[in-house]
Amino acid sequence: MRRHEIALLGIALLALGACREDRQADAAPPVRPVLSVKTEVYKTETLGPFIGSIQPRYSTDVGFRVFGRMVARFVDVGAIVKKGDDIATIDPSVQLILVRNAEAVLANAEAQYANAEAEEKRQRPLVERNITPQAQFDVIVQNRDTAAANLIRAKASLRRAQDVLSFTQLHADFDGVVTGRYAEPGQVVNPGQKIVTIARPEIREAVFSVPSDLADTLAGRNDFEMLVQLDPTIAMKAASVRGVDPAADPTTRTRSVYLTLDNPAPAFRLGITVSVTLQKPISPRVDLPVTSLLETDGKTRVWVVEKKQPGTDATVSLRDVVVMSRTPETITLSSGLSAGDRVVTAGVHSLKPGQAVKVPSEAAK
């Protein structure tokens, strides 16, 4: 009797297990949450931003032509100067002495010439009446010519001394802005030593540094669109690349690029720091994380989340794509996707076509 009950119990347990298996088989698979990104098609390549500054195209280092001790400097950095304005001066004591000496030499030469000329005028009638010998008169004429030559030399020496005296005053040769100073009053300066730098503010350009390989690209082509930005509300487009430094800076290993600006706004003052962004048109492409790529059976594909009606689950489907390039972190696709497609970025080897998935609400936005 007990054996019969045990057999009936076993049969009941087997039937119960079979029912559970049938219900599990009939139940729908659970909806799987997935990580995904929304694709964006890039039609331009953006380089930068690079940090640079507004600088003058033309500037001049101004210095004295003579040696001396600088006793005054009348301008500082940022000062606006007009042509002929005083910049600085050095002690003119030595040059004044040279001028006074040249004036004395000139006065002596003028006196000698006047005396020689008067003597020649007195002797000329006498030599015509044969009172004064001709040989003596020739010496008188020679003395007058020598005195005239000495007078010319004395005048030239005075002009030279006056020029040297004028070199003790440093003046602006053109209208501009002082952008640098390199000497202070009381300092002894040499001829040609920089005292200040004066820039012409009417022609400005943007100057920034880039890696050497990119500098070669900029120098060889002109299809970049260059945006110079002072702040989010003030920006302008640059006209072209005026020039690129041929050699890299030995410290930073970068090269300077000079952008021509067309009618820059007043806000783009000399010395202002700016941000420069370079753009150029490219063939459409999409960038994705490398984890989103599924490579099977010689094909490169990605899982795309298919949009469904509100209230229903989204599903995934495979999409063939063409890989243009890849790095350890990202891949670049040239075709296969459109802007706005949502691509799964993790667990691509465990999905099945048509499988129901759930995109987190934050990602869906």
C-alpha cells in the first residue's frame, strides 16, 4: 500500500514540473536595459580651440643712435603716441660740447675766409697795374680758396654735431601704441638698444600656436573656416592665413600662425586673448565607442534600437556599417547610420534580433 502511494506522489511531482516548464516556455523573455548613444553625423572637422592673442602686423623697436645715460622716458606701455611725440631723452652734455666746439671752429673759418677774400679784393687792382707781382697774387688767391674750403668743412662739422645732439631726443616716427618698454631713466644705453616698442594699431591680426604637423597643413591649404572668438557673444571670421613660422619654438615645439582679420570689432584690441577654432568640410561620418561594433561572419554591424509606438517595448535590429577608421576607444563610420539613430554601446554579443530592450529615460532624452 505504501509503495502505491509513493508512486502516485512521484507521478504528481513529475506532472507539476512539466507544467512549470510549459509556463516558463510560454512566458515572454524579460525586457533588457541597454546602454546606447544617439548618433550625430559630422560634416565638418573641427580643430581647436587654440588660444592666441590679437597682435599688430607692424611694430618697431625704437632706440637711441648714440651712447649715453637716459634721463627721462615720457611714455609707458599702453600709451598712444602721435608722430613726432617725445619718447625719451639722454643726457646731452657731451653732445652740447661738441656743438659749441663746432660753432667756434665755424666762426674761426668764417673770419679767415672773410680776411682772405678781402685781401684778394685789395690785391687784384694792384696786380692789374703791375704793382703787386703775379706770383704773390696767386698765393693770395690760393689762401682765399683754402679759407673757403675750411669754411665748408666747418659748416658740415656743425651740422653733424647738431644732428648728434638731436639724437639725444627720441621721437615717434609714426602714430601708434607703445606695447613694450625695455629701459628705465638713469640707465646707460648703447646705440641701437631697444627703449620701447611702438605698434601700428590700424592693422591687427590673430596669432596662435599649433603643433608643427598641423602648421604644415594650414600653410598648404586655405579651405579652413577660421572663427576668432573673444567671448560667447563676440566672434568674427578670419579672412585667411597670412603666414606660418617656418621653424618651431625650441621650448614648446609649436609654430605660430598669423590670421588676417577683416575689419575687426573695437573689442578686439591689441593684446586681447582670443580663442581660434578651425573648421573644414569633410565627407559625412559618425563617431561611436568601439564597444558598439559587432564583427561576425566577416561583417561589421551595430545594434540599432528601433522606435516603437508609445506604450510598447523597443527592439533591436542589426545594421551593416562601413568603418572608416578606428582607435582603441572609438570608431568612425562612413555609412550605414543616419542622424538620430540610437546605437547600443555595451553587451552587443548577447543581443538577438527583435529582442525587447529598454533605454533609460535619461539616455532617451
